[in-house]
Amino acid sequence: MLRYLVGRLPSLLLVLISGSAVAFALPRLAPGDVAVSIAGTDATQAQIDAIRKQLGLDRPLVLQYWDWISGLLHGDLGESQRLQRSVAGLIGDRLDSTLELALMSLLLVILIGLTLGIIGGGQRRRWVRGVLDMTSSLLIAVPSFLFALGLILLFGVYHRWLPASGEVSLLDDPWIGIQYLLMPALVLALAPGAVVGRMLQTEMAKVRGEDFVDLAKAKGVAPHRITRRHVLRNSVGSAVVGVGLQAGNLIAGAVIIEAVFSRNGIGQLAVSSVETRDFSVLQVLILGIVLTAALCQILTEIILAAIDPRVRLGEAA
């Protein structure tokens, strides 16, 4: 394990360096100027230039990038150019909301993926598999914000079973908090869950054609036992890989879903930072998403090696 983690360090560092360059450049390629946004529409060019100088935006981009990286290496995430607050404080205030949403969504991804995959990969009638394939395709193809609007109209406006927007922390009131969490978490989990289910279904269909499954049938083993002990056990690795790949997407998808459901998480912070051209916050958020996706990939390989003895760490990807 330790040797594997040490071996992954160079690739992780390369990903972070590349990600930091993209995170630094991407917000600056967008139209608009944070100095103009701060100065206001009636500001003179001299006032705008003064703000640019105060924020250090008049310095060469290479020096700005180096200052940012040097700060990160010393644990300083920088300061919001718009709000004049530390980026670490801004993210820390909203991190619990996004973590609650991501963890609940991850649980639903696993539940939806296993349900669709096991039913679709089981020995069911052809029309059942056809319905499941159509359902998975629908969940993957339809944009998540459309599902969000549909659920809000159905459960939040028409039946009033769940709150349509806002949030209550699970730590403050678990029962009320989970009511606010259910719809956004479900919307965020539908497409990734369908992807995981499709991967598991395909792998189960492939394993069913293996010789050891035919041997089990010839010995008279019950079909449900073959599915559970032989087919599913040798197919679940694909579901683990799928969940690991989708985990990073959940953080990125939360940006849209939090805005739709008016949750005050990191997604809302990202949206407001884009609107105000707050580069210092955006670049940290983008780099954080890259780091989360890379760590999820490593964790996926460790879990895959733990549940499947045929997989060795470093050969799973």
C-alpha cells in the first residue's frame, strides 16, 4: 500500500501542476474585469487602474501565478478580491453544505447503480432489460436541471411533500435537514447512478458467458446463487470504478444543483465568483475539484484491489 501511494505521487503532482495552470488561466480567459466590477460602472479609468494596481493585477501573469502557488505551498489560499475575505474562510463556511449534498448523492449513486445493474444484468425477460436500458438512457441524456425543475413542481409545489429550496444543516436538525437534501441529492445522483448501472449490467452480461458460470449451471446450482456468488461478485469491480469516476463529477455537478435549489454551498460560491470575476476564489475552487477527482481515483483503485484479489494496486486503472 505504502509503495503504491509513493508510486502515485509523481502522477498526482503532475495532475496538480497542470490543474493549477488551468485553474489560474481559465477565469482570466473569460470576458470581464474584476477591477471594473469592483469600481462600478461610473468609475473613471484612473480609479480602475488604481484598483488593478492594489490587487496586483497589473503585474505580469507569471509573477501572479508564482505568488499564488507560493501561497498555496505555505497554506495560504489567498484573499477574495471582491469580498476582501480569506478564500479559506469563504470555502470553510460553505463546505459542510456541499459535503452533505455530495455524500448523500454518492449513497444514492451506489443505490441506483446497483439496483439498475443487478436487475438489468440478471436473468430477466428481454422486455425488462429493454425498459431498464430505456430508463438508463433517459436518466443519462436529460439534463439534471430539467429533472430538478420537474421534482420541484411535483414534490415541492403541487404536493408540498418536500421543501423546494433552501437548506437546514443535518447537524442542526437531521430530520428537517434530510428533507431539504433529498431532492437536490436525487437530481445530482440520477445520471451518475444510471452510468454505474449500465457499466455493472454490461459486465454482468459478459461474466455470464464465462466457462465457470456454465460449469456452475451444469452442476445444478440455483440461478439466484449463480447471480449472487459467481456473476455479481466478479462484476462488482466495474461498479466500483464507475462510482469512483462519478464521485469527482458530483462536486462539479453540485455547482448547478445548488444554484437551482438555493443551497448556500460551494456551488453558489462558484456561481457568485463567476458573476463578480473573483479570480482568487475561482482558481482555488477549480484546483480543489481537480484534487478531489484525483484522490477519488486513487481511493477507487485501493477499494478495487481490496475487494478483488485479481487486481493489484498500480494495475487497476
